Amino acid sequence: MITEPFTDRKEAGKALGKALEHLKSTDCIVLAIPRGGVVVAYEVARMLGRQMDVIVPRKLRAPGQPELAIGAVASWGDHERLLDEQTVAMLAVSPQYIEREVELQLAEINRRLVAYRGTTDPPDIAGRTVILVDDGIATGYTTRAAAVAARNLGASAIILAVPVAPPDSTEAMGAYVDELICLKTPFPFMAVGYWYRDFEQVSDEEVIRLLKKAREE
């Protein structure tokens, strides 16, 4: 069976919203993972009539190879870092490097939170169902970090909702979330952007605009 790509993030968000309609009557909150996940999450929150906010995880970059992740850290929830121990050992990454990289990424996380939300304070999600939304999963480290942070903030249940992800990443997410809704799990996966005809980069300005629009609605 041939898997067709989504037209864009907006179409993917509408499709996810339909898959989540059973949550309309619950006290859930939609937490988007910027930047691309915000476009998807806006459509989900609009269709469910639910509050939308952001949670900001960041990958930890390998020394000299910024495109390679050795783990991730997220806003809030004690800033627990998740490490790919195998890659850390293979590259002989020092604890000192990891601490510096965590500090750098936490600074960027706080910059984004202030830019997007005006504050670094977390939303009140204690006792609520959280729907984590991104435009897709690759390795899943940033998504896992976001799930851990949401759990540490007292979320009663965490539902991860994404349009597309590789089968092995969806399996690995099972230990971090209570429910996973993924519309497409193609193999071979290639990359998240491969499964969108339009995968244009999302700007900070677009994130801010959609968050403001969601609050007004």
C-alpha cells in the first residue's frame, strides 16, 4: 500500500482533529511542540474547542555535529534530560559537554517561551489530560522529553497525536504516553518532511500569531 503525503500541516491537523473527536467533552488541553507542531495543533484545538498552549523541548546536539541528537531536554518538569546513552558512549561525550549543552538549550527554551507566551511559567495542567501535538516524529527524543515534562507537571493522562512517524519510534513512545494516535507509519520513513508536499519552515511570528488566535477563539 502506497502512503500519500499530506498536502501541508494544516491538512494534517484537520485529519488529527477528526481522530481526536472523542475528546471534545473532556477537560483536555492541547500542547504544541514548536514550531511546526503549532500549525498542526491549532487545527486540532479549534476542532475540539479546547485550550492550546506550547511546550518547548530541544534536542541536545553532538559535539561538532549539530544535526545529530544525543538526547533532549524540555521546558518545565525539572528540566529532565533524556540521553541516547549508546550515542553518548560511542562519541565519548563528556559529562561537562552535556551540562554546557543542556544550559545552552534551556536558554533557547526560555527565549522561545517568553517570545511565544510572554512568560516562562507553565500552564496549569495538573489533573488534566494533555494532548501533545507535533508535525511528526523522527527519533522521538524531543517528544519524549516533552512527555516527561508534562507528566512531572501533574498531567493525569498524556495523549501523543502526530500525523506521521516511523514504526520503531511509535513503539518507543509507548513507555512515555498513555495513548498514541499516529495517522501514518510509513516504512521506510526517510524524514518527517518527506511526508508533506509543503513543509515550509514555520517562523516565530507564525507561532505567536496562531497562539494569539487560539486564545481569542
